[in-house]
Amino acid sequence: KNEVEQSPQNLTAQEGEFITINCSYSVGISALHWLQQHPGGGIVSLFMLSSGKKKHGRLIATINIQEKHSSLHITASHPRDSAVYICAVSRLGGADGLTFGKGTHLIIQP
Amino acid sequence: NAGVTQTPKFQVLKTGQSMTLQCAQDMNHNSMYWYRQDPGMGLRLIYYSASEGTTDKGEVPNGYNVSRLNKREFSLRLESAAPSQTSVYFCASGGRAGELFFGEGSRLTVL
């Protein structure tokens, strides 16, 4: 079983819809990261959080430490939000970077 | 603000050839990483360097070597490329707060 599991693997939605991507993890963590990767592009960090909720524009990330679960929400989705969204965790005591989920491929249709 | 710069962006090799992927960061980070990304596998750690002068194996180190030349630069070398090393390679550096900054990626094809 992977230490970081994301769902769904693929998601297609219409422009304007509210999007939720889920991430569950099975290890102790110091932080959870949400990353974005556009087709053929690099990887950028959207959020790093260790508790509660963070908001940036139309993106909201939440984490429940007790349940070992995080969600990434996109409000008023737009075709430019089409990308792969990757959940990753910094393991407690780990010096070897992040442990990654396999990503959620999101397509927003106009 | 260059951030993390990796070269080359694209490379085609024949089986058995060698090559080095270069990575440099200008954020004065201690930690640097090399990952490979394959379809359906997610990002997997090849090697990392927690500080200048140190390197450690990650999840998939076989067939690779690394050099932490100085604080800025961390290179990845394939001594004898194999088709299984066809992948997209990402270099990253890590700040004190734990956030990672990624390069643009290097797409390698081994024929």
C-alpha cells in the first residue's frame, strides 16, 4: 500500500464546477504539500500545510491531522486549472524530501 | 530569479552511452534532490544531498551516480544508459521550512 493515496486518479468537469481532490496518508508527517504540474511542464508548489486550512485565490487546501486526510478544492473552475495535482508529505524525521502520491489528472472543459 | 535550473531539457541516448544531468539552485538551500517521474508511478527519489559534501541513496538509485559539487550544484550521471532509464528527471532544492522548488524537468529517451 502506498504511503500517500490520492483520489480520484482522473477527473473531468465543466467550467465553473467546484472541484475536490482528496489525499490520505499513512505515516507521521511534519507537513503536507499540494503541487501542480501542467502538461509537459514543471512542478510548482501550491500549498504547504501542517494544520487547518489555507486559501490562495480560488484554491483552498485543508488538512485533518487526526484522520490523516487532506483535500484540495478549486472554486469556479476554469480550463486553465487543467493539470495534474500531486499530494506529497514530509515524513516526520525524514531528511529525504517528500513522499508523493501518484497525482490526480484534472481536465476542465469549457 | 532563476530558482532551480536543470540542463539539458531533452536528450536522446543510445543504450550504453553516458550522460550527466546538471542542476543548479540560487536560493542558498542546503538540500537538493533528484527524482524521476514515470507514467502511473508518481515521482520517485533517486538520490538526495542534505548538505554540501553529502549524498544519500533514495528509492531507485541503481544505475545512477551523483555529485554535490558545491552548495549550488547537484549533478546526476548515467554511466551506461538503459531503456529502463527513459523518464522525465526533476531536480529540486529544499528550503528550511521544508518547501521544495523544482526545476523544469529533463526528458530523457534511451533507445
